[in-house]
Amino acid sequence: MDRLISCWNVTEKCYFVVQDDSEEMALKKIAEHTEKVHNLKFTEEMREKAISVIRKAA
Ligand SMILES: [Zn+2]
């Protein structure tokens, strides 16, 4: 039951995708990605966007 989040969904800058069994870990990974790669603080608004697009892998 993987959770997928595409960076595009929160930054509209790239197509990097994180995948993890847990929603919390997927959110943590995308937060690390936006902060390291895009130098963007992962805001509460971005977190809510990410949660809204999380979907289970087919
Ligand atoms: Zn990205």
C-alpha cells in the first residue's frame, strides 16, 4: 500500500516522486526533497496539498 507524492503537486517545478509505505514518511521525504533540491521550506499549505494528492499505488 505505497503512498506516492509527486513534487509537481506541491512545487509545480519537477516530476520527482516519493514513495513510501507510510503517509508520514512520504511527507517527510517530499519535505526533504523540496528543502534540499528546491531550497523551499515545506509549508503547512504544501503539506496539505501533498496529503490531498496522496494516492495508493496501483
Ligand atoms: Zn522537486
